[in-house]
Amino acid sequence: MIKVINTNMECSTKNGNYTLDLRDINSLITMTSTSGVLLTVPTDSVANFPVGTSIAVRQGGAGQVTITGSVTVNNVGGLKTAAQYSISSLTKVAANTWTIVGNLSA
């Protein structure tokens, strides 16, 4: 099977707490707050992202980004960005189940 991958990534900037929505599919979100913020991953009943969706998260400001929500987010290392300029990637792997990898801390 040959699969064509769309390499065009939309980029957006957020300066406060933010909840992902379907416009964020295959995008890079830069969080620019100077204090800690929450990035909420919604349940499928709120925003039903297709399995395989990937969303990159970048801590562009001094404020640490904490991944939260009422879904399962599998991780190694934690659910917070490690430091300014950290990038992590969320991937939906099943209904209400995501995995995050990247520069994370507990």
C-alpha cells in the first residue's frame, strides 16, 4: 500500500489555555504564554478527530504547557513540556486515546 502524506502543516499561536478542535488536525500549535497554560484534548463526543491525527505542540513562551482532558493520553516522561522551545507531538491512536512523544517532563 502506498500512502500519500500531506506535508503542509498549518501553524497557529495561542497565548492562553486552549482546547483542541478539528481545525488543528495535522498542525503546529505554539503556546506563547509567560505563565503555565493548559492544552485540553477533548473527548470524541466534543471533537471526533480521525485516528491517525497528529498535532504538534511547541512551548514558545516561558510558560510550561500541560496536556489535559478527559481522554487517555499515553506518555513516557510526563504530560508537560520540558522547557521553552520544547516540541511534542500528540497522535490519536484509538477512540478517546492519544499518545504524546517529545520533549516532556513530569
